[in-house]
Amino acid sequence: MAKQIVAVAVVVVEAGKLLALRRSKKKDAGAGLWEVVSGRVREHEEPLAAAVRETREETGFEIEIVKRPVDCYAAKRGDDPMIVIVYAALVIGGQFQRSHEHDDHRWVDVAGFEALGAPTRLVDAVRRATAVLP
């Protein structure tokens, strides 16, 4: 029986560019895929707290996050259904340190993110996120 996964995606922006991350080719799901910061919400964890935690773990950045999610959509992780809650965030501190989960990164605009071949539904969410940031 499939289990329901809840995940967050965080569109991290600095100096008008968003952080695109390529999933390591060693990852079990989505290897080589360009994405934004993302991860599962842990048991008893609030999605907003998961967004801040995942950003710190995957990038080393401290962020100011828009409190209200900017998007939410259904996806799949393997055979398991997944709900993805999308947040927009600005970098306010920290030093960039790419985690082992990713093997490349780029600072791009939305068109650049789309050109990397990111999933269409994620590109739509990134558009919504960048629209609410100053």
C-alpha cells in the first residue's frame, strides 16, 4: 500500500536570482533533476519549520520565508503519492554550502530555471513564488 508523503519546496532568492539545485546522480528519486530546495516534512513537524530546516541543511543559508505557502500540488515519489507545499524565501544570512544531495547549482531567473529542464509543474510554482517576493 502506498504511503502519503508531505514535502516542502523552497524557492530561495538572492539578488533577484533563484537557487537551482541538481539532484545528485546517486539519489534514489529524481537523480540528475534540477529543482529548488526540497525535502520531506517529518512526523509532528510543521511544514514552515521543515522549509527552514531543509534550506539550512541543503544550502547553509538562513532565510526569511513568506509565511503563507505560495503553491501546493500533487506529485509522486516513486509509487507513493506526494503533496508538495511551496514557499518563497529570501536569503538573510549564512554561507552557501551545497549538500551531498546535490552535485551542481546555479543562480538563475525563472526562464533559466525552465531552460535547465526542471519539471513543468515546479516551474509554475517557481513563477508564483518569485511573483510574491520583493
